[in-house]
Amino acid sequence: MNKGRQVFCEDALFWLKNHETQEGESYVASMPDISEFPGLTLEQWKNWFIEMACLILSRCPDLGVTVFYQSDIKYEGEWVDKAYLCQKAAEALGHKLLWHKIVCRSPAGTTTFGRPAYSHIVCFSKKFTVDVAKSTPDVLLHIGEKTWQRGMGLGAALMIARFMKEEVGTKTLVNPFCGEGSMLVAANAYQMDSVGVERSLKRAEKARKLSLNENRDGFN
């Protein structure tokens, strides 16, 4: 399962700035929220988020896609819509929104505090267009197994990987902020190479070793 997987233990900002765009790449990102930036105000963090989204989008080839998997936050009485921030970055660079899906983090009808009960999955591209005949559900009821609290659910990761492989024709999936590697292993399951960037040495090592069970519904 580790064939075709590279994980770089470094800061995503510096890695992206030094990475040359390659044809056949597509990107998936789950960027950190303000809780990981104690020295920033909300407005400063929003500016950082948009600038980072712009950098990631700028590295994607025109016929590739960039997918952001983000959960909103409620911060000091303000609802912070991360899908909106991603859209601002995409509009600034001329990337169009291909689709916007919601994945349930908690069952529908559940009241949550701090974070909403769902996450956004938004997909952008400059020149790739989707085949509407191949549309898939806009609401995913189950996030799937996670390796850690902030990790991407396996069900969502496999959905993204399938789309990138079967519809976009992606050869290599690039995942800045890859965490423990859920998106990387999902890409490998669909016979794509994967590249991850993770600043935490511990998480980067887990991302290199992570594998799926035979049924692809859980991690080993």
C-alpha cells in the first residue's frame, strides 16, 4: 500500500513555494484553523487562510482539480465559513467551483457546540469540467473512520480519490497538511501516486505507514 507514496516532514508553505507544478497532479487540502495560531487575530488568520488557499490553487495544473475539506468554526460569536474563504481564493485566481458537498460529522438533527455537525468538501478547477451524468450525492451521511480527531474521514477520502482517478484522470494526488495520511492511502487505493506534507514528525511517520484493510472500510 505504500508504493507510490512520499511524505515530506516540513512546513507546507515552504514546500509549496518550492514545488514545480506537474501535469497530472491534483490537490487536496484541509488547512488548520485559528486554534493552531494562538498569536493571530481572527482577521489575520482569515488572511493567512486565503493566502494559503491561493498558493495551493496556484500549484494545481489547469486540467487538475483542487479539493478543500474544511470544517467551519464558531469563534467569539462569529460563524466562520471556510468554504466561503476558499471561494474567495478561487475567484481571485480564476478557478471555478465544480461542486460543493457536505459530509455529516454527527447525525442529522444533532446539536453541536464549537464546530458544526458537518464539513464542507469543495472542488475547484481552471479548465476541467465535470460530466453531470456522473453526479454523486451532495450530502455524505457518514464521514468514515478517522485515525485521529482532526483527521479526514475515510469515507470522504475515498470519495475524493475515486473522483480524481476515474473522472479527472489524476496521476498524482498532492496533500499539503496531510496529517496521518488518510487521503494519501485513499489515493493509493485508487492506483494514484500520493505526495503528502506534514510538519509533525510523528504524524508524518504514521502517514508513511498507514494502510487500509481488505474491505477498504477501515485502517490497519
